[in-house]
Amino acid sequence: MPIFEDAPAVDLENELKIVMAKDTDNKISAATRLGQRSLSKLKPDVAVPTYDRGSVGVGIVHFGPGAFHRGHQACYIDTLLAGDPRWGICAAELKGRGQADVLREQDFLYTVAELELQPRYRIVGSMKEYLAAESDAGSIFARLVDPAVKLVTCTVTEKGYCLDGAGGVDLKNADIAHDLANPHAPSSLVGWIAEGLRRRRAAGLKPFIAMSCDNVAGNGHKLRKAVIGLVEAAGEKDLAAWIADSVRFPCTMVDSITPAANDELKRSVAAATGLYDEAPVHREKFQQWVVEDILGADGPDLARVGADMTRDVEAYEHAKLRLLNGAHSTLTYIGLLKGCVSVDKAMAEADLARFVEEMMRQDVVATLRPVAGFDFSDYISAILQRFRNPALTHLLYQIASDGTQKLPYRILDVIADALAAGRPIVRLAVPVAAWMRFVRREANEGRKFADPMSDTLIEIGKSCTGQAAADLPRFFALETVFKPALVKDPRFVSEVAKAYDRIGGGTYFPA
Ligand code: CS2
């Protein structure tokens, strides 16, 4: 149920868009819609762009402008624009329209609510335009060959890279097959970047920097491999060599907890800011962006706005993906089995919170390479504190999505490292078994998975008996999730089996 009815009117005197608002008691009142002209009506403590948006140029094309991009990268760029107007963002939606129409109505402005005990509201102005590939492909290509665009970024999640189990581009993937047949009208992110670079080279221009901002391991390497793999599969050796030699694909580590928005957020943002926003974002105050220091003079000066520039992103990335995201997934699958709905509620289960902390401190840290000036113990304490944030409701079902894509780099790689070093994996096996139990429960209760392998998961879940000996092989057959060497290791199989049977008997944690 929309809380603000779709009955826009106009305040003729001020030329402001008005929407009708329904509060929780169903009372209808009028609210002014967020937009460039209505900024002066914001409550005084709301931060607004301090630069002239009219003189901002487009220097970045971003594919996949969902909530995470708008709450993270776009905020850094918003700060940057105050000192350097070249880096406005052209948002490009690959499938469907996303928030293109809603944000156009708001002159591409939206609210970011930083939710802590003392919330902070900020209007972000770094988005200059929002194009949808289905209707604006020509305009996106025009941006990709514009010499002023020096950086192309993306947040399309792991599945957007269309890689197969061996890490190469998956030629059987429907989007990749489409892009091979129609290179000039691409459908996947990989195809779009390849075609952008193809056109750039044909026009005699320098390539753009292609930077992944996805929360996945080795994101820059994955993007590079996928793009070069696609071009090679198309038989374009020269283009592949040009890309390999001259295109920079920096790796990045991104961090800021960003729950999916809901109607309640629209209501609270309107109350707190004084303007109605149809596409607000909420996140925690904390944000971190570690960027491989290879942007050079062509790229934006991200260090100036708080990004950590380093040659060793991998060390930060492992720490973040394994400690924060590994713990998130662990809290999620066990929490959902225990009947919790959100991260803060899962953290309120004392045994679960204690277990996750022990796993982080005793098992995960041992697999991490030390990082100069970085204290893992403090980092873990800060993460646990962030998970307890009472002002942010982060639904476990959101984190549970795409388990087949997330488990490998969040948990299974940690297990492989621990086994290689001869360390115990008693605790680390628990989230794997909890995920399997979760899959079984969801399939049997008729819920759909938000996962690219949902059909297979439903089939597996329904065929499970509840006994490890019969059920585990069904999961282990998922080769893109479980590497063959891991499922051949009897230590792995036996610990996951013990945890699976124990959880089935109602005991979540090892003695
Ligand atoms: C979460 C992440 O949904 C998930 O899988 O673990 O989105 C997490 O909130 C972010 O990585 C935090 O930076």
C-alpha cells in the first residue's frame, strides 16, 4: 500500500509538486515533493549539496544504481563535487527502469538517512541523469564515448559478472550468449563494458577506467576476466589485447550496511526533512571505501573524500568479506532458523552472538593476512557494535538472498584455508549446515528463494530427508558452490554432517 497516494498536484505559486500523504492513522495531508525547487523548504538541519548542480558535468557512468550505490559511492561523489564539478554520475539501469522515472520527478535528488541514535539526513545531488537501457541505450553509449567520462563503475552483484564455476565468462549464460550474437546491443554488464570499450577504441579515444564496486572477492579481477573473456570468445583478438594492455580494472572494498528501503522510511524521512521523497535510502553512518591506487591522474581524487587508496585491496577485502559478511551470513541462517527477523534481533540471542564472535576471533582471523595499521580485534568489536545498531532494522531475509553466490567467498574459502593450515573447522561448519537446513525448510514451506539457483535449491530442499548422510551429497553436487577438493575432504564432510544433524535435533552450536 503506497503511503503517499499517487495524486500529485502543483503549488502554482511556487511551482512545487505536492503529493497527498497518508499517515499511520490514515489521515490525509499534503506534502511537498523533494526536488531542486523545493530544497529551500527542507528543515534546517538537513544537509544539502553545497555546490551548483547546474555546473556539474558527467564524468562517471554507473551501472546498477540501486540503494547501495546511492547510499555509498554517490555520497562520496556528492562530497567530491563541492571541490571538483567534473564527476557527476550518469546512472544506467541494465534491466527494467529501476528508479529512473521516480528520480527524474525529483530532479535526481534523494535523501540518505544515516540511522544511529542521532539520525542525520542528507540530500544527495551527485546523480545528473538516470537512463534505462531499454529506452535510452543511445544516450548511454553517447556517455560511454564521451571523453569527459573517465570512469565507469558498477554494482550488479556477483551474478552480474556471468562467470562459470572455473572463473571464466559463462558462454552458456543467456545474457552472454545474447551479447555474443548482438555485440552492439548488449544486455549484460560485461557486454555493455565490452561494447563501450570497443566504441571508444574505434573512435581513437583513451579507454575509461572500469571499476567494480560490488561486494565480492577480487571484484576488479572478475570484471577484467569477464570482459576480456567475452571479447576473446567473439574472436576479437586485437580488441582483447588493447583491453588487456590499456584498461585499468581497479579492485575495491566497499562497506556500509544498507537495508532495503520501505514505506515506513518514506514516512519517517518526510517527517524528519519536511519533504516527501519517493526513493530514499537508509544506512548506518559508517562507510568505508578502499580503492586500488591505480586510478592515476585520469580518475577522481577519491582520497580527498575519505577513500583509502592502497595497492593491497585484497587484504582489506578478505578482512571485510570474511569477518563482516561471513558473520552476517552466519547470523542470518541460524537467526532465521531460530525465528529472528533482523540482525539486531539475532544479536540479542546471547548464544548466537557469542558463537559468531568466537568464530570471528578464533577461526576467521587466523586466515587473514595482517594489514599495516589495522587491528583485527578492534575491527571485530566495531562490527559487532554495528550489528547491534538499534536504529536500523536489517532484515535477515535480505542477507539470506543469493546464498549460492555468497557462501563461497564468505565461508567456504575460509574453511579451505583453515583446513590447509590444519586448523579445526568445528565452528566454521555451522553456517554451512545452517544454510542447508534453511534451504530445506524454505523449500518445504513453499517459499521462493531470491537466488539465481532458486529452482535447483527448491528441488534439493524438497528431496532432503533431514539426515546428513542422505542430504549432504545433494548440496555438494552444486559445483559452482562447493569446489571438488573441498567436498572430497573427509574433515569437511564430517564436520558439516555433525552440524547438520545436531541442528536438526535443535542444538545449534557445538559443545
Ligand atoms: C550483507 C551485505 O546483504 C548482505 O549479504 O551481508 O550487504 C552487508 O550489509 C554489506 O556488505 C555491508 O557493507
